[in-house]
Amino acid sequence: AAGATVASQYAALVFFAGWMAGVGSGPAGGAGAVSAAAGTGGDELASEAVEMDGVADRSPPPPPPQEPEPPKVVNLTKGIMELTGSSSAGRSRRREFSRLLKSTKLAQAFMSDGTPGPGGAAAGRRKRPRADPPRIRGFLSGGKVSPRSFLSPSATDLSRARDFLPFVVPVTTTSVGRISGYIAMSHVASSTLGTHDMAAHQIIFSIFCCLTPIVDALSQVAQSFVPAVFESRRRDRDRADALRRTVGNFRRVGVVFGGLLVSLVACIPLVSRYFTTDPMVLSRVRGALPGVGMFLVVNGLMCAGEGALLGQKDLKFLRNMYAIFFFTVPAYMLRLKNRARLGVQEVGIGTMWAAFSAYNLIRTSTWHLRLAQLQRRTDREVVEKNDEGAIEYDSLQ
């Protein structure tokens, strides 16, 4: 538009100059011709100005709006896995990363284990000897697992075997002594009792095997805590008091677990309905509940006492007692069988479980009497040690 305006002004100026020239020359024709020529030129310039104005008005349309490019996402997890993993995809990156780390001044100024050397970067270049890799011992040492590798006597570490040798007989007699009572009781039930008593015994024994593991763990926990106190190097009053408190705490826990088991035994009549609907069998189950409850009410104390004795390494006493129980409990059960066969005594499932609960009462009392004896021995050692120290002190004075 500005170009067209300038062109129009330029045409008017040319037309005016031609007209003035025609007037100055004289004749009217000359003036008219000049005026016509000037007018024609002015018209042409005006038309060109109009065309330029149209061209100026036809500007190109604005470009359409472009959609924004989506942001670039960097997968950091993939990069970390390539640098720290063992895949073949990131092998070249790992090599380059390792090369860059080794070429830095920071890596050169430090030792291989991360500690700065006494001489700075020059001392850091000296490599320390590598530590020996961890060795695998036992039947996995060869890298192959086979029955021959761990059953062969040549692969046995005799020094390690001697450390466990004192525990072999007590633990074995403990397990066998427990199992012998169960086997004898099942034998009497299957060979002497009737069909209803045998069915009731099967129900009671199944529930009994589900309840006893609750307190069996108490013995294992006592075997873990008591040695820490018993094996203390300090043979003073504090050790004796700590041992007394530890055993007393396990006794309290045993009493709590015994009460819990008795409460569960009280629910057996409700649970036994899911095992049988025979009223005769259910009555036999209810007749065995007093013996089962008497056995389980002291079972927590029994496990706590046994674990405390094992923790104090009173292995010889446990070995001897379970050797006695191994013979006496089956002998008494077989006696009940003979009396039932001779008709001297009416033996039922209640009688059998009452005898078994008496065995557990004797066992529990024996364990805790032995613990009391060991505690008195420990207190006496402390008193004797204090008396010896007092005598030495008086002698020095």
C-alpha cells in the first residue's frame, strides 16, 4: 500500500511537469499533446501503482500451527541394568564406563580397596595383593552334590565331629525315650481296647499331635538363651542371679503355654464332632480329656526345664533319665495290657491317658528339681569364691 501511494504521487508530479512544459511552449495543441502524453503516462503509472497495491495486499497466508514435539523419555532403569548387570547388550557400555573410571585422577589417587595411599596418586597405582576368595567346605566344596560326597567317611571333618559327639547320646535317648511312650500306648490301644476306644484314641492322639508342637519350640528357645548366661566367664553373683532369672522366666512362659493348651483341650468335644458322629466314640473321647489335660497343663514346664538343662549342658543327667523312661513307660503300659487281658482291671482310653499324664508329671518334677539343685550348686560356688577372696585379702593385710 505504501508503494502504491508513492507511485501515485510520482505520476501526478510527471503529469504536472508535462502540463507546465506545454503551456510554456505556446501552442495549445502542443500543450494538449504534452498533457495527453503526460496524462497517459500518469494513467499507466497509476495503473501500475494499483497493481502493486493488489500485489502488496496478496500476502502469503500464515503457516498452520505445528503440534509440539513429545518430550524425550530417558530409560534410567535400562541404563543402570546395562552398567550393573551381565547382559550382552550393555557389554560395550560397561567396558567404556570401566575405562573412564580407571582413567580419572580420583581413581589413581586411591588404592584398590578405597583407602588413600601414603604417597598420593603414585602410591595409589601400586596394587595390593588380592584377598583369597571364600572357600566352600563340606560336601559342596567340589562344586558337585552327590550322595558319595557327603556320605563318605573320608569327607568327614573329625575335629568338628568330636565337638558334637557329647550331644549324640543325650539327644538320641531323648528322642527315643519320647517315642517309646507313644508306641507303647498305641500298642495297648490297638491290642487291648475295643473298637470304640480305639477310634476315640485315634481322634485324641491326632489332636494331641497338633497341640504339642506349640510348646516344643520353648525347649529350643531355652537351649539358645541359657548358654549365653551359663557360659559366661564371670563366676560371680551377677551370673548366678542372671541364670536364676532366666530359668524363672522360662518357667513363667511354660505356665502360660500350659494354660493355653488346657483351654484348647476344653474345645475337643466340639472339634471331635467333625471326626465322628458315633455317640459311643464321643463318650470315650470325653472320658480321656482329664488325662490329656493333665498331660498338657505341665507340658510347657517340662519343655522349659528340658531346654534349660540342655542349655546348661547337663547331658549326662538327661541321658540317664531318658534311658530309664525308655524302659519304665512301655513296661507300665504292657502291665496295663496284661491286667486288662486277665480281667483284673478294666482298662480304657481314660486309664491309658491318665498313666501317660502321670509319666509327664514325674518328668516335669524331675527336671525342675534338677534345675534347683544346679542353681544351689552355682550359688555355693559363688559363696566359696567370695570366701577365698576374703581369705586372700586378709592374708595380704
